Amino acid sequence: MNPKVAAQQRSHDQEFDERAPEAFAQGRAPDAAENRDSAGDMERALDVVRRTFGFNGLRPLQGEAIAAVLEQRDALVVLPTGGGKSLCYQAPALVRPGLTVVV
């Protein structure tokens, strides 16, 4: 992973870890998106796509799907085989702290 992206990930993980005890005390799961800049997350996701996967841009609908994941919205992504569905979940998983589960 790119050192700059890795440093950003550590920073986000630390923010998440600091909020987790308070959230659990309130009987809710910690929200990784609290006080986060979704536009900044999208920029980091595009950087991950370029640096990690080697793509200069996104295919149609990938941007919307990635944005939905980064904003913690439910997303059903239906694309043809080879349409780039996996990237829609892989890129946000590398940007956001914590565990990512794809069903």
C-alpha cells in the first residue's frame, strides 16, 4: 500500500478506536463515518484505485456505488461479468477503518 494511503488509514483507524468505547457505552455500534468528509473519502478511494489497482478512472456506475459504500448506505450493484463490481467494495474497504463485509 502507498505510504500516504497507509498513514491516512492509520489516522482513520485511530479516530475510529477513540469513538468506539463511547458508542458501545451508548448501546450502538461505532459509526466510522461520524465527522468524516465523504468527498475526502472519495478522493482517497480514487487514489487507491489509481495506485493499488492501476486504473486511471472508473467505469460507469462504479463511482455511485463507491460513494454509497463510503456513505454507509446500502447498495445493490448489478453489473455484467467483468463490469467492475468487486472494485466497488475493495476500494472503500482500503479507505475506511475497520472491517468490511460484503454479502
